Amino acid sequence: MKISSAQKDTLYLFVLQGMNYAIPILLMPYLMIKLGVKSYGLIGFSTAIIQFLILFVDFGFNMSATKRVAVHKDNKLVLSRIFYSTIFAKTILLIVSIFIFIFIINISKFDEYKIALLCSLPMLLGNTYTFTWFYQGIGNIRFLSILSMFCRILILPTIFYFVQTSQDYVKAIFINSFVYMVIAFISIFWIFKNKMIDKAKISLESIKFEIKESFPFFLSTASISIYTQLFVVILGLFATPAIVGIYTAADKIIRAISLLFYTPINQVYYPKIANISSQDQEKALSLLRNVFKFSIALMTFLSLIIFIFSSFIEKKIGVEYEGLSNLLKILSPVPIAVAIGGIAGQLGLIAYIDNSKTKQIFQNIYIVAGIFAICLVSFLAYFFQAQGTSIAVLLTESLVAILMVYYFNKYLRDNNSSKNIFSRIED
């Protein structure tokens, strides 16, 4: 059977992303045991705050700019304008986010987390200038994946050497954050060394345009972050760092596995489906359905593995993490929901359809999910703490998946398609 270029890219990225996510997964038990549940909770909470600021600086560019780069990658002048306009827009947002960061670390409620937050700041700076959106758009995400993999491998000895006790959580955070800075420096150097862009004049209007284009995606990703990062923050208001540590461990395992397999699929097929759809929608829809069915089968298998081996994972990590098994069982269907929602939404409503109405629907789904998530987790985290927070995550991800599939299939029906996203693909 002949393997297509996209399939090769996906398999290649599976290996690379596998290394990128496998390394943190392999480090996870080591850090949990060496740092203890409280220090691991401090890491989880501070990382959640920084991820919020990263989300603000990214501002949806990973979808809007990626697509514009993919469309104009053969026009170097237009590509250069998009590149510089996006950089300046992200820099402005970075400055605003630093002021927000200063405000947060001066909140007395978060005094216990202040040192961890300060050590996490390089993560925000590095992420701003890594240009994932650019490499993905031009179809060279392999380079960034390889770079990330090697950088993460190189820091392993420093983690094992410097992180030995619960007090070393500061070192663990700083080493991990420093990797983002290294990746950013090399990714910038590579773009200019290989002359991927030319000098280009940009205006304030072009910067405003990039922000305006990405704003709907920012709203949707902000809503997503409510039930990924904000859940940790809300739980931290009602529970001890130790309980936050157990929940963070379960959530990181689930998210790492979900992203390990879904991210390469999205990175390869998002620009490809967007490109094909502009020329041949039937061909793009056929590809989308195949990707959808493969992803669901894969995620179902992974969810079963997590559920079956949850007790084994808890036993290996240690007695401090009692209850981790129950959280993993509750969260085990999340990878399936992530794949369904991501493919029907990002690859379907955005990459395949791409009109103002579906962008608005995509945005509204995540806004509704965000409101639903806040109401749900505020109640469940208060009364049931980590288990309640896990249930809130599962229900919210399920709601997003259901709504994405419903509206994508509705579009197909309204446009006289005889099939939906679940339809069998004819050879």
C-alpha cells in the first residue's frame, strides 16, 4: 500500500511528538517521587498560571496565522508581512501579559506559589518567539519537533542531577522553563539563516488585522483553557497543594497522552485540509472522514489502556498519591472527546468549511463550554475537590465534542451532502 506524503509526515511527527511527550511522561514519576505531592502541586499551579499568559500571548495565532501562512507560503512578500505583523502583535501582548504577571505575584493568596511562578516566567518568553504557527504553516513542523526533542533529551541529566529533594522544585521548574528559551533562540536563528522571509514594511493596520483575524480563535482557546488550566487554579482555591498535586498528576498524564497522538494529526492535516478544501471540497471531506475514524479508533484504544492500568500507575508512583487511580479512571474517556471535538471543530468547521458563520459557531461553542465549565467546577471542586474537578473536565470535553459534531454535520446536511462525518468512505 502506497503511503501518502501526509501520512509519512503524520507518522514522522508521531515519533517526534512521541519523544517530546514521552520525556515529560517518563520524568513525571521521578519528579512526583523526588519532589513529593506538595511540591508537585506547586509546580502544577504555577504552570497553570503561566499557561494562561501563554494563551493570551498566542491569541489564536496558532490557527489564524498558521492558515494564512499555509495559503501564502509561495508568495514570499506576503509571507514576510504576515510574519512580522504577527511578531509585533505577539510582542505587544507579551508586554501586557508581563504586567498581568506582576499583578498576580503580588496577590497575598498566592504567596506560597510566588517563587515557582517567577521561575516559570522564561517559559512565557520562550513560547512567544518559538513561531510554531510559522513552521506549521510552511509545512516544516518537523524541524521544530526535532529541535524540541533534542533540547528535552539534553536537559534530562540536569534534572536527574539537580532535583533530589522536595526543595528542588524550583530547580525543576527553572530547567524546564529554560528549554523554551533555547528552542526559541534556535527557531529564530533558523528562520533568518535560511532566509525564509524577506524584509517587509508593516503598518499598525496590518498588526491590528492579525489580531482581529485571531480574536475568534483566542476566545475559543481561552474557553478551552478554562477547563484545562483554570480548573487547577480553582481547585487550588479550595484544596491543599497536596490535593492539587494528585489532580495535576492525573491531568498531566491524560493531557500528555491526548496531545501525543492528536497534535501530530492536527499539525499535518489542518493546513493540508485547508489547502485542499479551497480547490476540491469532496476530496478534502473524504480525507477528513478518514482522519476522523482513524483518530477515534486510536483514542479509544488509549483510553482503555489508561483505565485498565490506572491502579498500576498509582502503585508505582507511591502512597502519597493515593486516589490517583480513581481520577485516571474518571478522566480516561477524555482523549476520545478531545479527538472528536478537535477534528470536527478545527479540521471540520475551520479548515474544511472556513466561513464567518462557522468561525462564529466554533467560537460560541467554546464560550458556552467555558461558562458551563466554570459553573460546574466551582460546585464540584468545592464539594468533591479532585474527583469533582475530574468529572467537570470529562463533562465539559464531552459537551464540546457533541456540539462540534452536531454543527459540522448540520453544515453537511444543509449543503445537500448525503453523508455525515461518520459516513463510510468508498474506495
